[in-house]
Amino acid sequence: MSIRKAAMAALIAGSMVAVPTIAQAQAASQTAVSKLSVRSAQVRSGAVVAKKNDLGGGSLIIALLAAAAVVGGIVIAAGGGNNATSP
């Protein structure tokens, strides 16, 4: 499989992930939907935390590694197999 086909497969996979997220964000920002929302009537506040959590950062590295794993999996799954044997 050529790099062009692998890149196209990765682009399609990425768009399949992004489109529902974008659609959900647009639906939440519409005024007709926000008038029907229960959240607009209630205001939530956070609780006081005595001990601070030391975990933080590293999400960019994890996201890049996940993206590389997805692209690598697509290339491996779609690659090879060009030497078919017919009887």
C-alpha cells in the first residue's frame, strides 16, 4: 500500500472521530437547545479540597503517542498482502 492510501485512511479515521464531537459542540451552543437545558436553571459550585493533587501535564505526549499508534496500526493493517496466490 502506498503512503497516499495510508494517509487517506488516517485522514478518514480522524474525521470519523472529529465529526460527532464537532456536531455535539454545535448543538450545545445553539440557543433553542440551551433554553431547554436543565443546567441553565441550576448552578453548581466546586467543593473545597484540602490536599492538592500532584498529577498534571503529560497529556500532549500521551495524545501524540496515541495518534502515532493509530497511524501505525492503519499502515500495518493495510500494508503487505500484495502477493496473492491464485490456483
